[in-house]
Amino acid sequence: MATTHQQLPRTWPKIKTIAVLTDFSENADTALRFAAAFARGYHADIMLAHAYLPPSCAYAAPAVELVHHTLEASRKRWADQLLSETEATYLSDIKCTALLHEGPPKNLLTELQDVDLIVVGTSGARGLEKAALGSTAETILRSSTIPVLTVGPHCRCHRAEAIVLNTILYATDFSFVSALTLPYALSIAKEHNAHLVLLHVAHDNDVPFSFDRAIASAEPLEHLRKLVPDGIGLEHQPTYVVGFGTPEATILREAKKVKADMIVVGARGPSRFAEAISHLGGGTAYRVAADADCPVLTIRHA
């Protein structure tokens, strides 16, 4: 077990601008609603971004003027729809701007270097469907050095009710990456007056009896309790949990058990082959994000 000592930074993570990537689908609307709840806790602004590809028929037009007219009509249609999204009633108390990008969605990252958080919905596609279509959400998750909040297809969202973040589940393996992720979990719990649950997953599946598991849990529980220093101003006393099994299954199981409103996990550095990997699947963070019934915040470090 890695036991890197967790060091808190002198300042909390600053989240002032949240970029929400949208394709105007129902899942993208759910992602925007969760982003709004997140933004209220931090008094942050929202930048709603959409990437589009010009219609191929435009370039088949016989005249340059007609090509220009077709492209402008396409851009205006997307711009109007984007503006309409920012004027939604549930965003009335949040400053919202719009960003329209011509090109593939993954290229949006070059225009989002100054934001503090990226929010994106994911369909959770797998198998042959995913191999054929790829996954924009996973490409962004694997490529971005900016924290990414993924909102999967199973996320709970009742349109008539305001989303409230009451319980935050932070999963750690005591690595350096987890240490850098911890301040985000603490900050979210503090800003939203939420209950923080700290989870460590033990990979040992050969401890079937409760007594044996209690013994095996003693050391990691001690490490978990040392992660949260006294006097940081959390509204609720944190809960410390040691689970047994594979990381993905255990994180999802514990999230359901505590009724988590958000999961916070760390991930290792951006992949040079992010787009190719997104077609093949794999990766605990993305699998958790695809199957969780709450958003998953992933902080990726080089």
C-alpha cells in the first residue's frame, strides 16, 4: 500500500469559471443543471460551449457566395440555440457566456485553458457501439489537465427540484495523485456544507469474514482519519470507510450506500493516445463516471 503523506495546500482550489460542453441533448441539459448547482456553491460563472462541424453540403455548392451563406446560416443556428440555453430560468442567478467553436469537440480544449472546471455529459456507451462512435467525454477526461466533472446517463436529476450537493464521496489509494485531489473534495464539502465520506478500496478479496476485514481495515482507517486536519471548518464530521473488491465496483457500491451526490477521484497524467483509448474503453475513472448515478469529478495530474 502506498502511504504518501497527504499535504494540503495553503489555499483552496479556486473555481471561478466553469465550462459546460453541450450537444443540446437531454444528458447535456442534466450536466448543465449539475454545473449550475456546483457554480452556486463557489459563486462561479458558467461558459456554455458547443463545437460544431460545418455541413459537408456547403462545400459542394457551385458558387463561393452560396458556400459562405450556408456556413453563416449554420453558425447562426448554433449560436442562437446556444444563447437560448444560457437564458434558461434555472441559470438566472448565474453569469453565463457562450462559446461556439467550429471543429471537433475535442479541439475545444485549446479554447478552455483559462477555465477552472470542465463539465461534460457522457452517454456511457460501451462495447461495439463505443468502438464505432468513440467517446468525446472520455477523450476530454483523458486529455484535460483541468478538472473534469462527468455527468453520466444514470445521474439523478428531477427537473422541478433544485440540485443540492449533500454528500461527497472521495476515493483514495493514498497515492501522490490522491493527495493532490483531496483539497478539491474538502473544498466542495466546505463550500456546499456537505457531508464528506472518505473511501479507501482494499484489493484483497480473500478476507471473507467480518472479523478478518475489521483487522485488515485498521491500518487504512488510521490513514484515512489523518487526511482531514482539525479546524478546517467542515459543517459535518467526515465518515471513513474501507471497502473490499475492485475499485470500480466498490466505489459505485459505496456511493449508492451513502447516497453520494458527487464522487471525487484522482487519475494519472493526460494520455498522448487519449482519443484512441476512448474507442477501446478502460480506465476506472471513466467506468465509474459512466455507471454512477451521480456526477464524478476527476482531477488528472501529470
